[in-house]
Amino acid sequence: MNGDEQLLRGRVYGRDHDDPDPGPLPHRTYASLVGGPLDGLLLDITGWRPDEIDEGAPLPTELSRWPGGRALYGPRPDEPRAPGPGVMCRFYHSGDTP
């Protein structure tokens, strides 16, 4: 695991890296990001509708194949989802786009 990976693990995507507590909050719902440049981060999906979760998300990042591009993440259709707050599902990396 390189330094960037250690810095990201257990943090919530989009939270400031200088935040004294960049980890998950107990009343929020998250998808765990698996693979790709954002591996190990949590994506806050609180309030997302099931169809939005099914679509996944193109996440802006400087760590993708194209700096300033987007890393594409989404769930696998056959994977179960846990109800309620906490980590509900996993979003897997499927590629990058400029």
C-alpha cells in the first residue's frame, strides 16, 4: 500500500483531507469504494434512491488515469445491500474517463 492509499483508507470521499475526523458518521449511509484510484474510501449515499445507487457514480478525482477526470464506480447487480446507516454496499471501479 503506497502513501496515497494509506491517506485515503477509511475516509469519506469529498471530505477535506485536513478534517480532524474525515471518517464516517454514524447516522449516514455509505458505499465502500473498491479498486481503482479511490479504493478504500467511503462514498456518502445518504438519501440516494435505489435507482441512483444502481447507476453508480462518476467521481471527480485527480488520481484517475486522467488528472481532473472521473473514476467510474458502481454496484454489482447480484450483491446484497444492508439496510440502514453504515456501509450499505460496495461500488466497484469500472474505469476512468476524462
